[in-house]
Amino acid sequence: MAETTAPKGLGFLTQKAGPLPLWGWLAIGGGLWWYFEKQKTSTTAGATTQVTDPAGNVCTALDPATGFCPGTPQDQAAQLALGSPSNNTADTGATDTSGADDSGSAGGGPSPVAPPVTVPPVSTTGPVSPVTAPPATTAANPKWAYPAPSGLQAYDVAKTGYRLSWNAVKGPQGQVPASYTIATYSSSGALVDQFDTQAGNTNTAEYGKGGGGLKAGTYHTNVWANGGPQAPNHATVTVTLKG
């Protein structure tokens, strides 16, 4: 029986194992290992985690200050509301494509998407000032009277009459008169006309009773406010009509 001697060095690679020598099987195995490693590396490099903000924009990372994808209109609006507009307009992976199909993974399926981030509403109002109670007002004096109107003057003087104007008056607690009384007297002191204005009116015309006109002569007109508990003071103006 012949003695079998093992080949020296790497000569054993020439031995056959099935239809191929050992070196053929090793080459095939190495090639398969290289192929799968390359595929694994390509898949790892191509996979990118993406997130979707509350507005539906897709990007690689949300702006921590606003909760939206950087550079989107929603992110810029939130930055303005916060008082620090973002200048980050570089390419951050943000795309304003609400609902767009994302198939960036090597296997053709959608990349994992983080759940929407809820951003609390941004308050633009400042702190509310403490409410202070209004100062207590003293009881109105039941014996007060309206002061005399200031600024009483006659203007647009014509042959048979003239116009009057004065400043509005108020009571001690801001009371407003119900009306003003106009009383006109002749140079002898006789009352020739008297009437009340409408509430709030601080100008009127004096042309005698019923507007029939005044005769030539000198007249004085008193004006006072109505509605106070005590008789009011009056202002006086003197006018001369030449007829």
C-alpha cells in the first residue's frame, strides 16, 4: 500500500474538493464576503434618520427653540414671535414637503419618522400689571353749585343780535350740567329774553324772543349751568347793537 504524503507549503490548495480545487472555493468565499460587506457599508451610509415637525415638514433634526424644521416658514415665524429671528438658512435637510413620500433607505422602504413634536403656544404679551383698587372717593357735598362758565364771549354781532360761546363746566365730582340758561337784559335791567340750551351745548345765538331780533341798544347776557343742588354762579357779557 502506497504511503500518502501531505503536500508541503501551500501546495495543498491545489487539491480538489468536489468539482473545484481548494483555492477556488476560498476565492468564491472571499468574494462573497467582500460583496456582503460592501452592501452593509452602503446601506449604513445611505440610511439617514429623518423627523417630521408639527407642520408636516421633513428634516434631519428639529430646531430646539421652535420645534419646527430649521429654515421653514413655520420656524421663521416662531423665531420672530420669540424675538430672535433665525439666520440659519443653510442647507439643514429641511424640506417644506408636507406628506411627501420618503424612500431614502437602501431597501426602498420609508425611513423611520419620529412622532410629531408638540410646540407650546408662544406668548407675545408681557406680564400683567397688578390691579390696584381705585382710590376711595369722598361723598359728594350736597351743597355744591356749578361754577360760572369761563370764556364767555359774544361774536358775529349783527344789527339785531349776536352769537355766544363759553367753556363747559363740571361739578366737584365731575358732574356735567343738564343744560345752560341764557338770560339777556336791556340797559335798564329788564329781562328781554331767556331760554335753555340743549345738554352739552356751549354756544348759541341771541336774537330776542322767538328770534324776532333785538332793537338797537346795549344788552348784557348772563349764562349759567343747570342741574346742581345749589343755585349756580353765572358769567356776563355786554354787547351794544347799533341797529
